[in-house]
Amino acid sequence: MSENAHRRWIIAAAAVAIGVPSILSVVPVAAATTPAANAKLSVRVFASGTAAMTQPDDITWLDGTVYAVWQNDIGPSGQPSPTGATASDVVGYNASGHRVAAWKVTGHADGIAADSATHQLIVTVNEDGNSSLFVISPEAPATRQVHHYEYNLNPLPHGGGTDAISVYRGVILISASAPTVANGPAVYRAELEGSIAVLQPVFFDNSTATVANVNSPSYNHHVALALTDPDSNEIVPASSPRFAGDFVLDSQGDEEQIYVAGADGATPRLSVLDLSQAVDDTAWVTNPKGTLFVTDGVDSEIFEVSGSFVTGAAYVAVTPGDANVPVDKPNCLGELDLRTGRIVPAVTTIQAKGLLFVP
């Protein structure tokens, strides 16, 4: 049995054990054990891909609906998939995991964020180059729901593409991914004008930051960053015991998170947390009875994780094989110590990619 098949078999067994339906294959009764490394958490399949809809990545929540992007094997610069596909899927799901909305966007969809003030979704495509973004208005008439924006700068100053998106105090912030230029912008601020997204740098790959690891001899000292892999980003919720209200950028291959206070202003203040291993997305618990949604791009499934959460806990998509330290080891879901940067496994049966916590 392959590693992926074995892991799917364990997850299906766990669904039987915790009394929830599974859409996976038939499971021997003897295998009915919880899949979570943390016995207080349980896992079930929320939604699955199809032969034509594969590789879920980023995930968000807007007006009671969960939205995820599916990349469909399209290349990171928008290259057609092996089957000739050129468009990603953006799909909305209700609380039961049933599809309630879907759109096509040309390219390799990477980031998706919800703007609750405008009731819109923002999607970036092509993380390595040829990048642009789409705005989706689910409440608009069908012919006016999708609006495409080109960037005002081409090529982008950092030489790569764009990845994750967050709406921070009404400001659109976008990761400057796959840099090929030294010391270029790490994050852009975007303003939408007509069909153009006007970009301005927020901070740079070599900006100065304060060391945030409390167990480090350099704690509270200022250091120059040397970011090589800006990737996911999030807004830290008020429930977090540290960095509450900050914008956070993950530099995946550098095994660092950059926490930014005042990211919407002219003088952002940066803190750098060195991590014990590379991570992709991050999500914080805002309600102990909430649900953590996790995309798995290897098995083309979205999982929901529930159980005994602790308010303020930070979960991360652990990616052992990062851009700088290739390791033949699958992704998993981990829990992050925000004081030391240490990560411990939480669920080892999901090859975690995008994370979303819904209270």
C-alpha cells in the first residue's frame, strides 16, 4: 500500500471511530483509531476534488461560506497543466461541505482572502511570475461577479509573482513570492483602480526586524532580514497571546515568520520569529468550539479538524521539504509556540497546505 493510500485508510478509519460519515473507501473495523497525533482532535473529510479539480491551496471564509482555490496542476507561472487546463477553480462550500458557488480564474490560483467590508473575494494567480489578481463579488449579477486586475508594475520589482493576500484594516496586503532580485519588496500594498492594481512596497527582504524568540541570546536585538521565500500571510487575531492585531508573513524556505505592527502605515515595526522547521500557512484558535479547515494538495481534499482547542493556540502547516532544505517527508499539521518558535506535531495524517479557523 502506498503512503498516501495508507494515510487515507487511517483517516477513513478515524471517521468510523468518531461517528461521522466518510466518503473514503471501505475501512476494516480493526483500523478504527483516531488519526490525530493530539488525541483531543478529530479529523474528517469536508470536501474532495475530482479528476479535473485538484490541488486545493489557500482557503478563506466569507458571509458563512468556506471558499478554497483548486490549482488543477497548472504551473506556478500559469503554464498549462499536463491535460491542457489553464484555469483554476474557486469554490464555495456550505457548512456541510456541499458546493454552493464556483468560478474559473485563468492561471495558477495561490492566495485567496475575504474582504468582509465589501463582501468580496480577492484571488492572486501565478506565484512565480506573470502574476495578477481577480476580485470576485458573490452577491453581484452572474455576468459581473469576476473582475480581473493587472498590476501597474510589469515585471514586479522583486522579480517573481504574488501569493497570499490579507485585508489588514481595510488595506490589501500581498506577499511578494519567488523573488529573483536581491532585497526587493517582501510585501506589497495594493490599491484597485479601474482594472489596475497599484502596488507599493510595505517592507523589504532586507528590512530591519527585532528578534522575537524569547529563548534566543539575540532576543530583542535588531537584525537585518535576508528573506528568500515570502509566502503565506495572515492577520493575527485578538485572541492570540502574542502579536495580537499584527500582520504576519511566512518566509517558508527561511523558516521564519515576520510579524508586522502598523503594516497599513508608513513606519511598520517588524519582529522576526525563527521557527524550528519550515511552515506554510498559520491559523489561530478564536473559539475552543470552532473548526480548523485544512487543505491537502497531495490527496486533493479539504479536512475539518475539531475537538479540544485552546483559545489563542497557533496551528501551522508544517512543510519539512522547504525550498532550502529538501527533505523527503510529508507535510503535517503542527502547533506553534509563539514565544520560542518551536513546532510540535498535532495531526500527522494530513499533508497540510492552507489553513482556516472558523469560530
